Amino acid sequence: MKVLVADDDRIAAAVLAQTLKRWEFDVTVVGDGADAWRHLAAASAPTLAVLDRMMPGLDGAEVCRRVRQEMPNANMYLVLLTSLGGGGDVVSGLDAGADDYVTKPFDVDELRARINVGVRVIALQDKLNQRVAELQAALANVKQLHGLLPICSYCKRIRGDDQYWQQVESYIAARSDAQFSHGICPPCYEKLEVEIEEQRKLMRSTRKR
Amino acid sequence: MTDPRPVFDREVFERQVGGDRELATEILRMFLEDCPGRMAAIKAAVEQGDANALCTAAHTLKGSAGYLAAAHVVDAAALLERLGREGRLADAPAAADQLEGAVARLVPEIQRASLAS
């Protein structure tokens, strides 16, 4: 999983990046908030970011605010790095859109636990997004079978959106997961039997002549 | 009363870097390299009465020293950061002297650790 680390202090960034690499993350390090925002707004953006709360220019909280405002549907887990005793920093950081925070210098076990929470949340959100997409696709199919369908009273063909008249079965098959097996129902079979018998009689009388 | 905490807690530092000797050496080297610049920025901010610059420079040094488990430098830098944030610059020169003393005690310890690693 890709992780972005943003800290203007290269010592803090190096310790954090190495720790995350040991846990098999694919880590990118940047030294300021503007660079962090560029990476998070890119097409192949990391899904997890650890951002220093206090950086020159764009600080970590401001990066969180931008991500939430400009990319409201992005599945991104944002962790802020705050200083010891910076209580107000935590509140304003979470209000700005951070998902969690870690105090500097971080405790390795605590960081691991918090990052694991992030990984779990991202995976859950991914599953949820996938399920929503599946439901939307299913809903789109169902919608196509709703509404007013123009049908021929004689041959029972249906007129589609493209103005072509289609057999009922091909129309429905194209808009749902339904499949058709062809057969003859008893009332039709009776009618057909009568017709066939009449045809036979006609053929016999023709031959006799 | 003297502060019983070590100037540089090597054990805590090594745990912080996950026992990675290469990373530990790199961090110690970075600290020795960056420290003079950080101190110069803090002194300049105090002399110029620039509260914002003092707060930022002291914050960064506090962060770095925190990873090295250098408690005395962390405390002195935290005090300067607070003075900068609150704009209490009258107290800053004394606090900067205190920080300078803490850094002067820390650097030889880091140099020794750096040579030993």
C-alpha cells in the first residue's frame, strides 16, 4: 500500500519513513504541505498519508481540509503528527478532516496500531464502494425494465429506445439477467393441434382429387 | 536540583529507530549536521524579535531532539516555542541561553554515539 509522509523535519521524516518501510509500505516522503497536496491530488495518489501538523506554507490540517473539500469521494486515511501537549492542534486537525493523530515522537507500537486501523478502514471503504457500484449497475438494469413500453398488440414486439421493434424475449434479455427457454403453453398447443389437423385434412383431400 | 534524565537516552533512541543501526547512524549524522543551522535560526529570531520565526525554529528542533530522546533540549526548545507562540519575547534570550547550554551538553554525546555506531 502506498503511504505519503509529509514533514519539514528530515529527521522525523526519515524515522517515520523507515519505520513504515519495515512494515512493507511503499513510502513517498515530501518536505512541505504544498508538495503533499500535489501528491494526494494526483491520479495514482497514496490512500494513506501521515502529515505533520505544523509545516511552513500549507500545514497538515490545511492539507486535510483541501482533501476533504476538493476530493470528497476519495478513499483516503489521513493521520496528523502533532506535538506533545498540543491539545488544540488535535481538535482543529480532526475538525479539518484528519482521521486520526499521532503524537511526536511517535511510539512505535501505537503508530503500528493506528496505521493498521487506517488500513482496515480503507479496505472496508473499498468494499463498500465496490458494493455501491454493483448496486448502481443492477439498479440501472432494473430501471430499463420500468416505465411505459410500447408493445405491438398483434405480434407482441416491443419498441426500444432506438425505435426498432424487437421480440419480447430479446428485449428483456438485453436489459436483465433473464434467459428464455422456448416451449409451447397448453392453450397454444391446443390451438396449434387444431390447425395442424385442419392442414392434414386439407392435404388429404387435395391428394384424393 | 539537577535533572535526573539523561542528556541523550540511547536506549529509547534505539527503540525509536526499531533497532535499525544504519538508520540510527543516519539520524545522528543528520542531527549533528542540522543543529548549528537550527540554533542560528533560533538566535536570529530572538535577536530580531520575530515571534513566528522563533516558534517555528524551536518547534523543529524540539521535534528532532524528541526522536533522539534528548529530554533537556526538548524541554528548552519547547519553552522557546511557547514563548514565540505567545509573543513573550522578553523571556526569550534567557530561554535561548538555556537551550544553548542543553545543546552544548548533547552534541558531544551524539558525536560519541555516532563514532561508536
